Amino acid sequence: MGIADSFKNFFESFDANNLEDTIVDYIVNQIDEGKVLSEIMDSPFVKNRLNDAQRDQILNNPEIAQATLDEVK
């Protein structure tokens, strides 16, 4: 499972399709540019779209963490 799929699975609980697509695209692009997930979660783009709890859930989700590691390998 790729990083985009992992994020899409995570966001299913929020029921926000447009927001989901926007955030997933942004995160995947940022990871492709070499940024780490914690740095991406602190960016204004993400902070303006997700609350603190949502960002913490992403950072602490093992499936997303593994997909992020797989993406940068």
C-alpha cells in the first residue's frame, strides 16, 4: 500500500473528500521533495486545513509512518 492510499484510508474517518484529496496531494508532493512528515504537518498549508488532533493522529499512525518510510526508500 502506498502513502497516498494510507492517507486516504486515514481520512475516511473525517468524511471530507475535497479536503482529503488536497491534503494527500500536498503531503505526497512534499515527501517527494524530501521533506519529513513532521515538518509537513507543521506547515501553514496543513495547519490551516487540519486541527491539532488530526495532525497528531497522522503523525502517530503506524500505517502512515510505514508508508512514508516506504515512499522515501
